[in-house]
Amino acid sequence: MNLREKIKNLKILQYIILIIVAFVQIYPLFWLLTFSLKSNLEIFGKNPLALPKSFMISNYANILVNGNLLTYLFNSVFVTAITIAFSTIISAMAAYAIARMCWKIKEHVLTYFLLGLMIPMQATLLPLFLMMKRTGAYNTPWALILPYTGFALPMAIFIFVGFFRSIPKEMEEAAFIDGASIYQIFRVIMLPLIKPAIATVSIFTFLSCWNELMFAITFISKEQFKTLTVGIMGMVGMYATNWGELGAGLVVAALPTVIIYVFMSSQVEKSFTTGAIKG
């Protein structure tokens, strides 16, 4: 066997491995979709992995029309969008000050922010609950937005600092000579250069907020402010549960994650590639 045949066989083996990995990743989503189109009899029947005999589109109609899923979906979108906006803006400004400006304690401030990565969310549950009660934020969207933003800042600042430090200082010097202010440099020059990092931070923040349950179930008890994770958990009844409708709710909850990753995956890939090259 010559070298060319060995390379060809190696590529075939790589494709086989990638196909297997792709199947393992995609099949749970396909199974969830078929699960959401079945009745309880089919789900707990002899062959629960089989395709549905009759597609129960009514499962989606029931949760969207008769249930509060649209309200839960809107609340999750609102809380997540505000959190992404706040955490991205605040962390980008803080990272720019740490990476590009000259002041004595900037490294200590960076260390202080990064210490937040070591604090588990569970350890802050009781203090935050008492704080929300005393400030009146309990049972409002701000009871979720503020903690989510706080826990998103350390990782976001860490990512942004690395990108800002990789940008040549000559770009800022040229802008200063042309009469640009520091705010113009940050907004017009710096932010467009770190778009891959913004995409990465946005996706990480989205995933952490969209799938979060502990804070959402503790800080929100009013029906009109519940997020999607809490609302779907409430579909499990004490005596009976329509598992098909529950699966439909899970599909609706998973769909935004898939869509956002499809549209932003290229930016995330660029951010990791750029970080690897510059590192």
C-alpha cells in the first residue's frame, strides 16, 4: 500500500468517525421532534423509538393556544436579550479600560473580575433572594436580569481583554492624531474589530440564560413573569401529564438555540481561530 492509498483510507476513516459523531449529536433532536408528535399511548407503547403513526400537530396547538407557552417564550426572550445587551456593553467597556488604558491597579481589577468565575451560582442563591425581597425586584424580570448579567461579566471580560490586547496600538494613535475622542475610538474602531468575540460572548450568555432554572424558579412565582424553563417544568402534572405536549414545549425551547448557533457559528469559529493564532 503506497502513501496515497494510506492518505485516502485515513480520510475515509475520518469521514466515518465524523458521520458517527454527527449522528450521535443530531439523533436526540430528531427523537425529541418525533416524541412531540406522539400521544401518551405511543410514547409508552411497545416501540417508543418508532416514528409516530399519526402526527399529533395538536400538541403544538394546545400549548401555543391553550397554554401560556407564548408568554413564557416572550419572557425568556426579553430577559435573555436584555442580559446579553447589558453584559456585552459593560464587559466590553471594562475590558477596553483594562487592556488599552494605563492606570495602576488595572491588573488587580482584572483579577477581581476573574474571581467571579470561581463563585458557584448556588452559593449566592440565599443572599440574592434576600436582596431581591428587600429591593422590590422579586417577582419582576429584573430579579433574573441582574444576576444573569453579573455572572456573565467575568467570562465576557476575560474574552474581550484578550482580543483588545491583540489589536495594534498604532490604530488608536492614528485616530487620536486625527482628532477622535476615546469614545469614538471605542465605538467606531474597536467594536467592529472584536465582532467574533462579541458573537462568542453573546452565544455563551444566551445559553446560560436560556437554560437557567434555579434562579428562575426561586425569584419568579408570578405566572406572567415565568420563563420557558419554569413554564415547561410546570407542564408535569401531579396525577397526569401529556408527554407529547411537554415534548412540543421542549422543541419550542430548543429551536431558538439551534437557529442562533446556525447564524452565529461562523463568528464563533473565527473567534477561536483568531485567539489560537494570536495566542
